Amino acid sequence: MDTFLDKLIKLILIVFINTYFFASSSNADTSVLCLQKFLKKTVFVPGSLDGVWGDKTENSINSLLDQAGMLKPNQNISAQDAKEVCNLLHSSKRDELLESGKFKVFRIEID
């Protein structure tokens, strides 16, 4: 039988595991995750697929759009633009981007 101390230790472990593994997912942004999934299938590696905007995601999406000629000089995409860019990647503009042949793409599949 479990003693009070055993139950307490199990409870603490459950709380710790839930906090550790699920806290980062609460910061996830579905638009950022959309971009990361798109980028993961290109040569522009975004880092972890965690839905969190970071340097790798920012550098990757800006490099891709810059190479494709879709950014104005000195323009950068930020986390605030993620939803708009994700919508673009789900539109017919995506086909234009892929057919332009201005950058290397391994394969593109949008969920």
C-alpha cells in the first residue's frame, strides 16, 4: 500500500511533469507553427516545431521570402506577420511562389 509520503511524491511528480512538458505548448502560436511546418519542408530550417517565434524561424522565413523576391528592401517579417504569411502560404500565391523557382524546395505540403 502507498503511504502518505508515496502519494505525495507521486503527486509532486505528476505536477512537475505536467508543468515541464505542457507549459511550453501554452506559448505556442498556430500561425507560427504553420510557418515552421512550411519551412521544415524547405532548405530554410526553422528549428523546433514548437509554435514559438525565435531567431531561427525569423531568419528562415525572411530568407525564403527574400530569395523569392517577395520582400521589399530592408523589409523583415516579424511574429506579428505570421498569420498573414501563413494565410499566404495557404492561398494560390503559394503556387506562384513554388513555381517561381527562385529558391530550393525539397517538397511542400501544407496541412
